[in-house]
Amino acid sequence: MEEFHYRIPWRSGSAHPGHHKSRASGGGYEFHGHTSLINAGDPRHLDVRASLSAPFGQYRVRQFLQTSIIPVMILADLSASLAIGCKPMLLARISAAIAHSARRTGDPCGFIGIAENDRPGLTFPLRRHKMLGLTLVRELNQFPFRGTGLTDKIQWSTWLGRRKSLVFLMSDFHFPLATLESILQQLHPHDVVPVVLWLQEEWTPPVRWGVARLKDPESKTTRLLWLHPAKTRELEQRFQKRRGQITQICQHYGRPPFFVVDTFQPDALNRYFLETCA
């Protein structure tokens, strides 16, 4: 199974020991001040110097912050446009890598896939799954991608809860930018990593000259397009403009997007977290 290492710039609020910095006192290594022995009850952390200087002669012990777990959620677009080319394979590989990395880190992981009618088409509850990665590969390879996927009508708070989570939002983002803003506004209490799944063939026509028949997999509408070198350059420019717009919106609400074009490299995701959490 592929694996990467994710980081967060915030502190976990969970009391369960784990890998990430937290606000909970416990058996960690990050010094968090002194308290009285009566309150702490752990004489192993007795600080003699602080006890001698205490104004009321109390025994003082050191307090430390423990490391804790964080919830990791995968929100996936399972619309018809994700059935094109190798997008299902990319979606399955990245989902499996996230689930496997969360298990190796000790964090609970869940999956919510939206296909149509603003309802989950494939879900796995938030918990410590041992085989979630392999299960996601199997289920996503068999899933009938359909519908329009992510919309601004989905009430994400119902499915995610209020506890801050690391959320991987995976889609090709071929929907209105206003919908993207609405989704990110709803997910603003969480740490969202937008994962954009694209194929180079989406903006690179197979021929330089000729007539191409284009079909929208979601609306089922078709149109004819006359291809020529200038049109090819125009398509590429539109995708670059779209990439810049998506990046600007995502950065406004937190993290920049992680673009996956044709292939997925776990090391690239490692670099992404190093750069965004520096």
C-alpha cells in the first residue's frame, strides 16, 4: 500500500493519545508549565527548584502536553465525470493511500462519496479500519459513477460533526466556482486539502485539425468542435486559467489545492504537506 506523511498546523482537541500536537495535558514531551502536586498527582515530574520558590510551600510538578489523534475524512466526488479515463483508478489509489497512512499514524479514518441526489453513495464511518484501504480500492473499482456529484446543497455538518478534522476533498472540480466557494465555506471549521484529479487529455485534443464530438458525461449533451492549433492553445489557456481560479479560492479558505494530473506520486503529497505546514 502507498503511504505518505501528513502534518497539521493546528492542535488536536482529542484526549486520546496519538501522533499530533494537542491541547490536552498528559504524558508528552512538550512542557506546559507547573501545577501543584495535589492537582497533578504524579510525583515523577516533581520540580525541586520550582517547589522551593513556591510562595506557599507547595510541591510543584511539571505539566506536559500529550500528542493526540485527529479525525481524517475523505470526501469524494463520485459523479459521472470521474468515470473518464484513469480517474477512477486515481481516486481509488489516493483514497487507499490516505486510509493506509491514517492507520499507520494511528488516526481514525472515514469515507463519504457523493454521486447524485446530494446523498452519500458510498460511506465508511469514522473509525480505525484495519483494511479500509483495500476495501476502498475494491468498492471504487466496482462503483457505477453517476450523477452530478458535489453540489452546494449538501449539509456537510450532518456527516462530519463539529470536531475539527483533516478533510481530503477529492474531485475534478468541473462545477461552477460559486459551488466550490459554498462547499469550502461549509467545510471552513475543518482543515481541508482539496485534491484535484485531472487528465491531460481533457485539454489536449487527439488531433490538431478536424471535427471532434464532445459529450458531457453528466448532462449527456453533445456538441461538435472544430479543432485547429489556435483552438488547442485556447483550451490549454482556459485550463490554466481555471487552475489559477481554483487555487485562489482554495487558498482563501485555507490550503492550496493538490493537483493530480494523470498519475499519483505519494512523495509529491509529502512535499505538499511540508510546504503548507512549514
